[in-house]
Amino acid sequence: MFFNDKTSFHPGERRGADGRPWPSIREALTVWTRVALLSFGGPAGQIAVMHRILVEEKRWLGEARFLHALNFCMLLPGPEAQQLATYTGWLMHGIRGGFIAGLLFVLPGALAIMVLSVVYALYGNVGAVAALFFGLKAAVLAIVVQAVVRIGSRALRNRAMLALAAASFVAIFCFDAPFPLIVLAAAIVGYAGGRSGLPAFAPRGGHGALGGKTVADATTILGEEAPARDLPAKRRLFLTSALLLIAWLGPVGLLWAVLGGAHVFAEIAVFFSKMAVVTFGGAYAVLAWVAQAGVETYGWLQPGEMLDGLGMAETTPGPLIMVTQFVGFMAAFREPGLLAALPAGVLGGALTTWVTFAPCFLWIFLGAPYVERLRENRALSAALAAITAAVVGVVLNLALWFALHTIFGAVGRFEGWGLSVAVPEAGTLNPWALGLAAAALVAAFCFRIGAVPLLGGAAAVGLLLGTVDVI
């Protein structure tokens, strides 16, 4: 019933604040499909696409409201670009619009990753395919290093934030601390600092202008006023949220009860549900935890395969966190139980995507009526700033972890003196991987080559090296 929500924030009106006709659901479908198909290049590129289409071209909302919505989504766990689409869809067409925008944003990437996962599982060891992914690994490493620099330049604005980043790196790299614990500790530190009024934790106002045309809210369909929210509309949101909570956690509990906690489907459902609650700071942050758990704890895949999956996510539309679908696919493909390997992999990938993104809609619909109160809470903003600073250290660990597994053929762990540190095994250095990674870093930082051309060029070099049989 809640999928057919026909309410809007302008009941009885057919025109927006600027006098133009209110967009129809059909137009919304067209717009969000276009946004989804153009959403490459991580959250920065995806948000820029939405800004260009929704603010500059369609003028559904203005610059201030767009930034307001983006800052709200930054406070929530999960991929901020997908949640921004969901929130904007809700602003325009209520609950139905939120589902349309959020689902369409995910759908192209989910389908693409599923197809690539099938190809990888069946033909990943074929020479040409292996050579292609050999090249992709080097480019992915360069892109992750770029993410460290980009996030660090924004988040590490004083010594307190630098200390948080350093502490999180030491905790995860040297002591194998779990990512949720790092997020919780950083949030507590930031929240306490914000409540205490310490200058180091004072918010800086979130995102600045996104470039392009500056569109005033008054000249858009939504206008300047906050949308009216009557009690029935709030009740519908809470009913929808309750149903989403059941739809998210119900299958998790059922799988655990029927199959047992050690079954691969139960492990996938529980682990990625926990991940969905702590996904702050972007996909790269949580990928360190996914890699740690998927490779070392559960043994779902090899380190190099994690890099291959991230290469798939980088070259397909949609959120980068979609790489988790590849992880879930490979986990179930290798432990199919009573099923055939391929159907098990498809179900494992679909289950992963469901428990990863169902909570994203839940957070939006629960928080939407209170967006002003959430966004203007200084203590919450300070907690988010501290988490983002800690994320720099986590992503640095991810970059180093990827570098070791890209350049060396085998990586072990040193256990002793309370430490648990990844160390490369002697004599396993791959000079071709080292040279290609160095070239990718030079291309990314010195020549500012974009992610897609960088990935394409590295894949081509990998194929070339494969033809001369040097890798």
C-alpha cells in the first residue's frame, strides 16, 4: 500500500513554486534513470551529475536546498549519493518518489556487477581475463591512494583530527581492530568534543558550492519554503519505515534460525547488515573491514579478488559499495551447499545487495521529517567530523593492504608483542606489478588522469603483458 503513496507536499496544486507544472511520475522515472546511467566515478562524480541534472537543468530544487539535503545524508550511514537521490525523490513525489529514485540509482550497477561476477567466476582464470584484472589492480590501487589524499585534505583540518586519523590507522593496521569499534570510538570522541564546545570539533558548515550554475531556491519548483508535513504523512513514513525494518531484518533472522549461524547465507546476511549500520565516511572506509572479514575471517575470497571486485565497481554505474555484491556472490558460489554453484552465487549477491541497501531507505524515511533538527545538531556534526577523520586512517590502511597484495605474490602476518601486522613474504615481489602500479600513480597524481581512462589504460597494459607472457 505504501508503494502507491499519492500525497505530495503541495496537496491540490498542479504547479510548483516557480509556476511550472509539477513533474509527473513518468518524468521522474526518466530523470532518475538518466541519473543512474551516468553515475560513474564514485560519490563525488555521482553528486555532481545529480547537481547538474536536478539543480541546473530541471530546477527541481536550488543550490541551498541541494546542499542542505547532501549535508543531511552525510550524517547517515550508507552511500550518501544513493541516499541523496532517495531524499530528493521523496521531496518531489513522497514515499513512492523516494523508492523510485533510490532503487533506480542502484539497479544498473547491481545488474552490471551481477553479470561481471558470473563472468569472473566462470572465466576468471582464463589468460586474457586474468591479464585484464592484473592491470585493473594497479589502477584501483592508485584510485584508493587518491581517496586517502582527497578525504584527508578535507577532514584533517587540525591536530585533533590528525591524531584521530593516526590512531585509527595504528589500531587497524597494527592491532587488527575491527572497523565498527573504530567508528564508535571516533563518534564518542567527536560527540564529546562537540558537546564541550572545543574549537577543534566545531563544524565548518558541510559541503561548499558544487560549481556550475548557482540556482536560487526561489526560482525552482520546490521553492524556498520547507515542505509542509501533516500528521498523516508522518504516519505513512513511520509505517513505511516499520515495514522496511521487517523486510530488512526478517530474512536475516529467518536465515539464521533455519540454516544456522555458520551457513554462508546467514553469515552474509548478518555481516553485511552490521556493515550497513556503520558505513560512515564513504565506501573506501568500510571496504577495509569487508576485505579484512571477507579474506581473513570468513575466507570468502582472495586479496587479489577483492581488488578485482573494486575494479568492477569503479567501471560500472552506481555506488562503489556495490562491490559488496561481488563479495557475496563469490562467497556463496564457493560454498553453495545444496544448490548449484551459479544459482547460489546469484542468490548470495542478491542477498548482499538487499541487506546493504534496504537500511538506506529506512534511514531516509525515518529522518526526513526531522532533517532540520538532525542537520543543525552540533554534537552530531562533530561526531561525523571525527568519524571522517578516523576514516582517513582506515582508508590509508586499505591502500597499504591493497599495495602489499598487488605488488607481492604472498603476504603473511606478524603476530607478537600484542601486534598483528601484515608483512610481505621475502622473494615474492612482482616487478611488473610494481612498475604498473607506479605508472598508475604517476598518471593519477602528475597527469590527473580520470578514474575511467586510468582503469581502461591499465587494463589494456595488463592485456598486453598477458600476450607476451610476462605475468
